[in-house]
Amino acid sequence: MGRWLVIEPDPHAFAAALLALWETGRSAVLPGDDRPQTLASLAPLVEGSLPSTPPQPNRGQLPTLVPIDPEAEAVVLYTSGSTGKPVMQPKRFRQLTSELDRQAKLWPLDGGAVVSQVSHQHIYGLLTGILHPLCHGVPFCGDENRYPEAMAERLIEASDAGLAVRLVSSPAQLSRLPDHLSWQAPAMVFSSGAPLALHDAKRCERLIGAPVIELYGSTETGGIAHRRQTQTEAWTPLPDVEIALGDGTLALRSPFLATPSEWWQQADRVEPCPEGFRLLGRTDRLAKISGKRISLTAIERHLCQYEAIEDAHCLDLERRDGRLGVVVAMALDALPQDHASRRAQVATLRAHLATLLEPVAIPRYWRFVQTLPTNSQGKRDHTILKRTFDDLDDDRLARWLGARAHDGKHVITLEVPERLRYLQGHFDEFPLVPGVVMVQWAIRHAHEVFGQLGAFRGVDRLKFQKILLPGQRLALSLERRADGITFGFDSNQGRHASGRVRFTTESRDD
């Protein structure tokens, strides 16, 4: 019956879509994002997409329910894209049910409920946030719970109903739990998708009073192992997952694999320990620069030795000059805020690396962020990280450094590139960003976060309070209104500009 595309943020509508496809002999294609280029690339691979509003039923004939074959394809997932282009990963019903059986034995849901903060378009959220509670008939919810305030409300509601909550979360969310909220303790917290820092695990358990169970796995393998990091750094394999650690990397055989009898090689370094194994990080990511093989992993490791740096990700930008780029995460008070501090920070870090690396391995292009941008699963995404360098190829753009949203307000972190086209001649002795360019940036990013807004009608309440200089770091805040958007540009110097842009949807006579 073919593959059908499913992108549905509401967990209950998503579950209904899955069941409708499966009961009629179809499989679901679950892209990791809904970017237009992603959907365009999938269009030739699917027979259709499930509409948000189902068509009127044919009362004359009900669809025939198809018996489910354990070896039939259930879903098509995509790898996270953390190391490059996402790769298609079909999953059979047998693979999904095998892992669900092990989850049920380890973490039964009797008398419970599931509150998920992660996307069910990926395997972790699909299994743990949707299929596990669905198969055991317990309540579940998701989507809006990615915000801490909403998640805290769900925990209170579940507690009032006498339900023991299993919270399905990720390191990105757990690392940002606010101290000021009143937390109703869940029975258990799950975390997956990326490494969880020990201090974040300890803080989470202290704040919400529940054990944090980490799940280690991948789209290709499904779950591999679990641990409670506050008690042990060792990972324990999931039931019936066989591991081999002979050459310093992890190999496994698992009922969750497409071919359970064959060994699968993970690109992770490990060492054995009495309780299981320790993860030592990914095997080296290599790039060929000026004819030399350069370890991107080593560059990241050396940068993270510098006390002000919390994390780093190095990229081969595949530019003509053959030089590398790096995205560096630093504490807020250490982030450069203007041209002078940025230039000084780059010089300091380049000098640090010069004592450890040959010159060709020292990155030329630097981006500074508070946290590394991640996808909806909390994983590093090559496409998102590479976006921080888009201004190298389009000198009209502000430098994008990340975005966040809460209660309808979107905040986008930007930086003014020193080579911005609009600085030329404005002014020669003292370049600054023209006000009209700030309005253009606001409109561009509004279309990106809110979708098409309609025909431009005008700008109201426009104020320019402070000049904006090359190298300056700023936050663009956007909010949707019935007739358009409001915007504001702010930096550590205060507010630079604000206003309201009006749009109208063009109508036509049919």
C-alpha cells in the first residue's frame, strides 16, 4: 500500500495517524523536520501525506483492515544529521515491538502516565513517548511540554489525578530547568539524544526529586544501554543486547536491528568496566585540509580544555580556502558582545591552539554561542550548526547564532558581520547598520518562524534608539499579531530598534 508522510506535532493525532496507516497496510515516513527542502526531497518517495483533516468516510464501504506482519515495514525514520546528511532508516514492526517489550520489563507503566518533551518524529520520542504508553493503555501528552512551565503544570495535573509520571526529556531541556518553579516529583525521568552532563543530572534529581535514567542508542540501532549517572558512570546493556568491546570501539548484536544475528559497529569509543562499559566519545571525525588529515575531534577536545569554553563543534565548511569553522559555546558573561571583544577572543583561542596544533588545523571562522544549536531531539544537527556560517556566502544576512521560543515569543540571536554589504558607504569613516536593514531582517526572520504572513502593508511605531555597529551581538524578538508582527532589537547596550509590521492576506474572486 506504500509509504505515507506524517508530520503531526500533536501526540494523539500522530498516534491516530500511525494506527490508520498500519491498519490499512501502509507505513509512515517520519522526517526529522518540516523544512521545505526536506519535504521536497521526500515527495518522490511517498504516495501521499495524511491530511490534517481526514476526508469524509465512504459510508458504502469500510476500508479493509490488514493483518500486521512482524517483518513488514512500520516506519521510516531519519538519522539526526549530527555528522552530515540525514540517512533513511526503515524499521519493521518486529524491531519496534522487541524494544517495547524490553522497555515494559525494565520500566513498567502500571498506574502511570507519560509526559514527553521530545519530538516523536525520532525513534526515542516515538518509542518512549508514544508507543510505550499507547501499548499499555496509559495517558500520554507531549508537544507543548517542551517549555518548563507547561511541563510543571502537567506534572501537577497528573499528581492530582493519582498518576505516577514518567517524564521523557533530553539533555537540552534538563540542563535548562529553572529553579523558581515548584516541581511535583515524577516517578522517573528519561533522557536521551545526546550526552547528559553529570552536573545537570545531579541538579535535575535535586530539583524535581526523581531518578534520571539515561538511554544510549541511535536511530540505526534503537536502544543499546541505560544508566543512572548519579550512581554510576557505567552503561548497562538493555536485555538481549550483546556487546563486544575488543578494539576500543563498540559493536553489538541486538533484536532491535534489521538483522539481529549480524554485528553492528558503532562509531563510539568505549572501555569495559565491571558493571558494563564506559563511553569515551565518538571516534575521530576527520577532514582533509590542504592535503592533510585533520582530526576535528582533537580540535574540539583542545578547545574544551580552555576554562571559558563549555563545548565546541568543528566543521569542514568545504570552502575554496579549505579552512575550518568552529562553533564555541561559552558562559553568557564570557561571550563577546562587540567587534573588539570578538577579535580579542578569537586571537586568544587561536594562540591557545597554536601551541597544540599545526597552523592548517586552526579554524579560521569562529562563531560564539551560549549553547550549541540542536534539533528538536536535542541532538547536534550538521545543517543547523552550518547555518551559523551562512553569512559567508550571502553578505546581506545577519549572522544567525541560534533561536528560542516561549509563549509565542521568538528570540533569535544575531551578530552583525564585519563584511555586511550594507555597511559599505554607510558611512565610510564610521560604518553602521542602516535602519531599513534592521526592518528587513525582522521581516525575513518573521516569515521563517511564523510562515507566510501575507502582503506587506506598512510599518508602524518605528523607533531607532541606538546605532548598530559591525561585530555587535544582538537579540531579535518577534511576536505575532492579528495584523502582522512586532519586533525589537536589543543588545547589552540596550534597545536599538523596535516597531510593528503590518501584513494582509491577499484575497481573490473565484
